[in-house]
Amino acid sequence: GAFGSGASASADLSWIEEILRESGYVNARIEAVHRDLTIGRTVDDAMYLQGRIGPLARALAELDEKTAGAAKDAVRQALTEHHTEAGIVLGSATWIVHAENPG
């Protein structure tokens, strides 16, 4: 598929196309965009940001203190593996969807 790989990526793309079509949009184009994303200069910077916004922050808020601590340790280790001279760099991907509403 245009985003990721495997059956689920193709299914996601088909789902978006179906929603657009059923909503009356025409001339749909879906463009996959893959970029490196620097989420902090250091692991501490990245942990600070990730611990306050996005899916990690939501997950941590729902965990008890012990489990949250273990989760933070696991995330810190995973981020360490992405440390480069540019900082903590992760791959990112999104779709840019263009479509026309003829109405």
C-alpha cells in the first residue's frame, strides 16, 4: 500500500477512498509522505515531550505508578536506539489526501 506495508495498509487506503467516494468527493489523490522526525536533541528532551503529548502521555496517564515507570523505562530504551548526531530521529509517515467536493 501507499502507507506502510501489508494487507492492513492497503485496507486503510481502501477505507479512505471509500469514505471519500461515499461522501461525494471526486478526483481523489492520496499521496504517501515519509520523513524523518526529530523529537528531541537528547533522550531526556524526547521523553519530556512524549510524556506530555500524544499517545504515550495518554497511556501513561491511565497506568498505575509502577507500570508507568516500567513503560517509561521501555520507551527510554527504545528512544536510545534512535539517537543520532541530529538528535532522537524516528521515521514518520502520513497520507496527504486531495479531493474535490463537486457540490
